[in-house]
Amino acid sequence: MKIPDSFKLIGVAAILTAGLSACDKPGPAERAGQNIDRSVDQVGEKMSDTADRVGDKMSSQGEKAGVAIDDTEITAKIKAAIFAEPGLKTLQISVDTIHGVVTLTGSVSSKADKDNAQSLASAVSGVKEVNNRLEVMHKK
């Protein structure tokens, strides 16, 4: 039983036609591929959103760190100015700075020293306000 070559060609053509027509219909593999594409897109969007939020947080933290460095610098400059001023007892004066607002606490010998400490603190760049809580201690 020999099958003529023409029948073989017709059979192969029929199989190819059936295979190609099946490719036009979305099968499980195509649907899976589409689902994977959608998932990848969603993950990409979520990663982008997360990266944006992380960037915003880092920027905010950087700004906070900048304020802390500025406050520390202001405090150091005020302490140096008080230390350099004859007559002011630097060990009896505390300087605290928060967001550019300076608070002076402790004790001084006179009202003039209290005013002088406030003037020195006010003159430092970045100082927004000075709360002078220094107490004048009278000599006995």
C-alpha cells in the first residue's frame, strides 16, 4: 500500500492549516502570557510608586538632618561667642537650639551680662529667635 505523494502533501497541508487556525484562537498559553504581561506592568508601576515614596522620605529626612546640622552649628557659634566674651562665665550658660530658636539658660552676674549674651546669640546667622531665660545672680 503505497500512498501517492499528492495525498501525503494534502495531509500535511491539512495538518498545517489546522495548526495555524488554532494559533488564531487564544489558548491557555496566550492567556498565561497576557496575564504575565499585566502582572509585570503592575509590578513595574508599584515599584515606581514605591521608589517615589522612598525618594520623598529620603528628601524629607535630608531636610531634617540639615536642620539638625544647622541647629548644632548655631549652638556651637553662640557658645564660641560667649566663651570669647570676657566676663561671661561659659560654664554657667547653657545654649539649646531647635529649628533656629535659641534658648539661653543658667545664671549670669548682672543684667548687662544677660543682655550681652542675648545680643551675642541674636547676632549669629540662622537664629530666628532668642528665649533668654538667664537668671541674674546677685553677689552676697
